[in-house]
Amino acid sequence: DQQVKQNSPSLSVQEGRISILNCDYTNSMFDYFLWYKKYPAEGPTFLISISSIKDKNEDGRFTVFLNKSAKHLSLHIVPSQPGDSAVYFCAASHTDKIIFGKGTRLHILP
Amino acid sequence: DAGVIQSPRHEVTEMGQEVTLRCKPISGHNSLFWYRQTMMRGLELLIYFNNNVPIDDSGMPEDRFSAKMPNASFSTLKIQPSEPRDSAVYFCASKGQGAISNQPQHFGDGTRLSIL
């Protein structure tokens, strides 16, 4: 029973183009959503978050969009850079617990 | 500032042995989380503590797993006896105070555990 789903295990994007990573959730009690980035042999690092009362949050090249009616969120990276190649985890929280998706591996192509 | 510190980084041991993983959270953080990452199941929450008290251990897979937090700066995750299916990367994370949901967790670099 996956409450947070990332249906694309991997994604390849040309450098300079927009990367769009998608995430779906099932539990309407989630009130905060986060994206984490993970490099090999390191722990996940926090990237950007959004409260359930908002539909968009932007931080530099990173923007997260939330569609509550569809229980869907997405992370946009523009322009994509080589250092963005990593695994991206979508996560959702209610109280102290965070539920993570299985991740999407993003490859930025030269 | 030091981040979350986990030790050892790698552990290889034989089936049946006791394994102890250690975590030092970020100073001042009052919540600590233990996760397990596998290919099949992704990042799973095993247990978390608030102010050194275990709050939710529903993710602990079996009685072979136990976790303690004797003080605000140290936690252990113990597996006894260990089995090959316990092989995974184990992460510790900590979180500061603030509104319940909106503080991000900070992760250590994990312990890669291999049980032969």
C-alpha cells in the first residue's frame, strides 16, 4: 500500500532543458510535501517543500507545484544542469512522519 | 555545523551476529528517525523518537530489531540475530523543533550493511 508514488523510475533530460518529476499521493491527510535529492553514497538532502495550502513554491531553478484535487505534485528544474543528475525522492508528511516515494533517477545529458 | 553522523559507514558480518548501528543527531534537534533503504521497498521509516522517547515503532520489521536513544545526542539501532535479508542501507535523520510538519529532516550518509 504505497501512499506516495513516483511512477517513473528514471528520466533523461538534455542539459539546459526543463526536468519535470512527478509524484502522486493517496492520503488526503498529508499537509506538507517535500522533495529530497540524493547522490550515491550520501544521504538524501532536502531540496524544496510546499504546504498543502499553497499550489506553488519556487526557489531559484526549482519549482514545486501541488494539485490537491488530483493528489499530484511535480518538481520542475529549469534549466537542468549536469549537477542535477541524482535520485529525487518525493515525500509527504502528516504530524512528524514522512512517507517517501521510491525515487526517480534523473540523468542530465550533455 | 556538523550534520547527522552515522557509524560505521559500512558493515559486513555473518548471519547470526549482532549488529549495532550508531547515530549522532544534529545538536539541538529533538526528533530522530531511523530509515532502511532497499531496492524493493525504497526508504522505509523504522522508528522515530521525540525528545528521546520512542513515538512510533510500527515500521520495525521484527523483534530482532531494537532501537534506543539514551540521550539527546546518541541513538542506536540493533539487529540481533542478523539475517541476509537485513542487508540494506540504514539512514538516520534528525529534525528540529517548529510546526510539526514543516521542518525538513536532515539525513546522515547512511550505514551500508551486508549480512553474509
